[in-house]
Amino acid sequence: MSTCVSRATTEHNHPGAWLSGLCLGLLAAAWTPQAALAYETDPLSNRLVPLTDSAPVLDLKVNEAIADVASHWVGPRSDDRFAKAVYDRIGGHFWVHHLEGWAMKSEQVSKLPTPRRHSFLAQTPFYASRVGALFGACPVFRMGDTLIGTDKLGHFAAQGLKFWRRWKRDGDETKAAARSAYTERAIFGALTTGTYSNADLVANYEGYRFYRSLFEDDVVAGKPAIVHWDGDHWRVQRQFDWNDHVNAYWDEGLDINDYDRWMTTAVHKVWPEFCADWAKDPSRYTIPSGQDAQLQARYHLLELHLRPELRMAEICAAPGGT
């Protein structure tokens, strides 16, 4: 094990955290395909550009995966094996998961015109965004009425499966959520990028709900399980719908990340540049208060670090913001 890994810490302000995070990020990148080198989301650049809703085409990809697993099933019922087989088709064992990588490259998924090197991360000092500045931002697309980064698809598939397995093992959502939050404090978040993404945690949790909803009724309220064991085979009885899982808390332009002190300073310097866009349509940067409260209640177990003072309404109302 290299010194970079052995000295890793999950504390934002530990004296060695910055260097440890950079080392870990670079070590990860050494084994990472070039297409995967995008760690964070830029939720503000070109936010007002209209996009086609990509939910229907992404619904199709997930439903094809589920149907393929069901139609090729051999052997007795095994929820674990079925969930793993679905994951193998939409997730996978590489840094960029199958569905995530497809969405990044496919012309069927309309994305904001923000080149990775022109994201707001590219405007932040290297010591602040670290790996984020080095590798740029992932593409942003629209799912229903929500703008999300392609990285959330990977979180949904991969971290969602891990969350589900922990819940099955321990029967404890709180314990599974605590482990999910730990990953966001460590190499997949704050340690390497200075960013603790609430939206990542929400996507992890909704992925867990997806794997449960494969087999359980009413995980999605009022809807049956997606598949049903029928004697000696799986039968698909409901179509998957991303809109059962995606909401405003997946959008890092609304559900603002918890940034460490260096990234917070950078945000205060860079984000006022987007106030002109905000002034054109404040609703595109705002979660209605009732919906905000509902989502906070829905995700109260997830150890979200909410930063409402960094929402655009607050940034642009500050002196010099507009």
C-alpha cells in the first residue's frame, strides 16, 4: 500500500486530508478509463438551456435489463442473484457503470453544453477542488423536471445495491445509511474533492428502494413489485419508472453540496457569475418550501449536510451578488 493510501483520512480539515485526498484520487485515476475521469457535477453552467426529457429512453434501458434477466433465468428463486444480474447490466464493475457510460456518450440523452474544461470547477483553484479541477465535471441531463449529473446513475445502480445488501443483512436502514454517508465523506466525495454531495446520498438511497421494489409491493406507494416469482420463473408485472425515484434532491443546483472551507470560498467567488441567469428565471433555482420540507423528512436518515445559505437565491441576494 502506498503512503498516499495509508495516510488517508475522512476528516475535511485534518492537516493531511488535502494531500491524502489528492493521492487517492490520482491512484484511482491510474486505473480508470479516460471517459470516467469526471468526479463532480456542475449544476449551474448553462442551466437555462432547454433539454429534452431523457427519462423515457433511460426507462427503456432499465426495463430491457430487467426483462432480459427474467427471460434468461435458470434455477430456483433467488432475490440476491436476480438483483445482482440486473446490476451487472446497468451497473458493472468499472469506475463508470454501464448505464452511466451509455448516458454520457449517447446522442439520445440531451445534455447541457458545458465542456468539462469549462465547468465552474475549472474556475476554482486547484487546491480547492483538487481532483474535480483535474478531471472536470460530468455531463448534466434532464430526468422529468430535474437536472442531474450522469454520475447519479452509477450511484443509483452500484451504491444502491450495496445499501440494499446491508439492509437485508442487518434489517436496519439507519445503519445502512450511515455506511452510505461514510463513502461520501471518503474517497467518493469529500476526501478527494472537498465536496460532500447530498444528491449522491439521495441517489444511493433511491437505488436501494429500486432493488427492494423489484420484489416488494408498495415500496413505490400504490405499485406492485416489478417482478413476481411465478412457480418456476420470474414474471415482469410492472415497468420501472425513473420518475418514481428522481426528485429535486438529486439536483446539485437545488440540493447544494456541503463544501469544505476551500470549496466554500471558491463558490462564493464563482457562483455570483450565474446571478444574471438566476434573475431571468429564479424558479429554476428554487425548491418550493413545501416540497423542500417533504424531501427533508423523506431523507432524514441519510446524514444530509444541507447548505441552504449556498442556494442561488441567497448568493444573489448578498452584496455584490447581482
